[in-house]
Amino acid sequence: MMDREIEDPWAHLDVAPAHEWNSNWDAAGDISPTAPPPAPETFELADLEQWATTTPVAKAFVMAPFIPRDDVVIITGDGGTNKSTLALQLSACAAAGRQFLGMSVTPGPALYITAEDDNRENHWRLAKIAQTIGTTLSDLAGRLHIVSLRGRMNNELATFEQDGRLRSTAAYALLRATIQKTGAKLVTLDNVAHLFAGNENDRGQVTAFINLLYQLCGDLGVTILLVAHRNKSGDSYSGSTAWLNAVRSQVLLERSEEGDADARRMSLGKANYARAGEDLAFRWHDFALVRDADLPDDQREQLAVASKAARENGIFLDCLRERAKQGDGRAVGPSVGPSYAPKQFEGMAQAKGLKSAQFKSAMERLFAIGAIESHTYRNTGKGRDVTVIREAPELPRTTTPNVPRALVPSHPEPQARTTPRTYSISKDITGAANGAAAPSDDDVIWESEE
């Protein structure tokens, strides 16, 4: 049989070889042998020619120098330092066009989202804040928007695949839609532990999550306040340093004065658009934040007296604890004599300059509030009874009548104390040295706990 050339059934078509077909199909799906291959994509390049003909614009702030606009700002601090109150009050000030602790705030609609507090607590706090800043809830309506996610499942804004890639969630889509619907320009997310489902020690995951939030800043023109706890080691953040590396500004909230648990200090821990170290002093007062200078004169005077008394109370207890560590032979007593506590404490390193008369006043106050007690025992070596001062055990858990349940502190059952108690001033100025300090989440009896 003679070899026969096999006819190519495609020979009559003027087409490129098969390996070139992918670059020759046109948009309609037809073969276009003359179409050039698509140009590779590149990053978007800044137009320096256009820059050369325009005036550069300085960084704008929602509240200078702490809150730069169109950025993610992380607010960190220990539990009970009122980070949530700070963010809610700042949001209310923006919505109402009011100053925040004497500082100007760019007015605009705000969205406050919390996964930690229910709307009963949000209502309570906001009513107090509105009164403090000189507005009303009615005036805030339509400008300040509150969302409680407490008790809601699946609040994480993103998940991470096995290869570490981030995938946004339905909650992120809801967040974006809520921002668009409300027109909010200042958005608080409280707090990161409920919204970040990754490993906080993984730099890649942390950075990807922050970039997801920056996407909202760029697309919707919002400023995001991201509330976070600091870690137990005392660092100004929890987990990887990527939290600080990924954001451009960090606000640190701390207790600022020894013996005054309501005093606060807000400082710039990281500042790419301002000078780090800027700070602001204020206090928690009646469920809002105020400056001492903004209080009425009589309250400010009473507050100064109460603060001084609280400091002296704390120093007395420090001296008493030091003597207790040194053993029975170094115990001090309540009566004038060789072991008289105020006289014994006066020269101690822990005294911080206090004199005997100040220790005497502190001792009387601490006896009055039950923080210390007299204890008499038989000294067999000396053949007589000896009376000494010691710290009183913790009080049993109780509920005070006629007090809103959210304000009633929780006390553990009497037991050996492993950490020192503190006695400090409260929101109630009169007699504050004998009262309770600002409640933290750990010190509140909620309705659901009964």
C-alpha cells in the first residue's frame, strides 16, 4: 500500500499554532490572530508630574494628635481602665460636635460596635455621657449608631485558611453594609478578641487582619478605633508586635495616680503623624470621663481631699504589709507605745515622706471602713496579751439595697488573700476615700448571673 499524505482538516483556516491560541482569542470568543498579548498588570504608580503641580496636604485628624483620620487606631490598656467608655464618649462627641476633654473633635456620624456590653449597659453609659458633654440622646439620634454583638455567634471578621490566607466573613460584609447605611465616619470595634479569629502571635495573620480594616478606611473613608487589651506582662499590646507595626497610631490608657483608682492617663504609644508621648490626664466620674478642671469648685476641692486621703491609706497598707512579711516580732499596734503603728511607719522606706500624724489619720479611716482590724493574741514568751493591727479579710458577697445592680461590686467569699486590696476614691466625691472606685467588668453583678 502506498503511503498517503493525510490531509489536515484545519489547514484551510488561517490560525496560529495551537500553543499561541490562548493569546489570540478576542473578547467575543472568536479567533483574532492579530490581537497582541495583554500587557501584564502592575502596581498603581503615583503620578509625580501631577504632584509637582499641586500643593501637598497635611495629615488630617479626627482628634489631634491622638486620632488620625482615615486610619486604624488601636486603643489598648488594662481591664477596667474604661477603654470602652473612652471610645463611646469620643463617638458621642463626634456625633454631637462637642469637644472631648477639652480637645476639638471633627464632627460627623459615628458607629459604635461592642461585643462586650448589652444595650442596657450601652443605654446607661450613653445617658451619663450625654449629660456630661452637654447633649441629649434625642440630639444624638441619627448621628450616633450603637450596635451590641454580645451573645451573637460568629462575630469574627475573617478566618484563615491552612496556608494562612485570609478569607473575609459574613460579619465583615455586615460591617461594611452597616457603615454604608449609617454613613459613619468614625467606627469603633470593641474589642479585637471577639473579631479576630487568628493567632495574635502570627505576624502574617495580624497584618492581614489590619489590612482588611484598612480596606474599609480606603473604600469608605472611615476612621476605625480598634479596642484591645494589653497583655499580662504589662506590654502596651497583647500578642505579636505586628499589632503596633501594622497601625499608624496607638493610644494607651492607664491608671495615672497611686491610690486614686479613678484617675486616668491617655498617651500616644505609637504615633506616625504626631509626637509620641503626648498625654492627657482625666478621671472616670459617674460613668463618664471628665477633667478635674471641668468639675465644680466644691467637688474639685473635695476630690483633692479624697485623693490625698486615698494615697495615705494606700501607703499605710504598704507599710503594714511590709511589717507583716517581717514576722510577729515586727508587728505594730493601734495604741500609743513602743509598737504604735503611726510612729513605727514614719521612718520606713515605704512611708514616702508621710509623718506620724498622717499615718494616724489613715489608720482611723482604715479602721472605719473595715480595711484593717485589731487582733489580740497571747504572747506566751512575755506572759501577756498583745494587740496588733492586721488587714481584715475580704467581705462576703452582698447586694446593697436601692443601688442599680450594675453598680454593686462583687466580692469573693472570705479566703486567704493572694493579692493586696486597694482602697481608693470613687465617683461619689463626698467621702470618696471611703468608697468604691470605678467598676470594671470583673466587679459587676449582671442580671444574668443570678
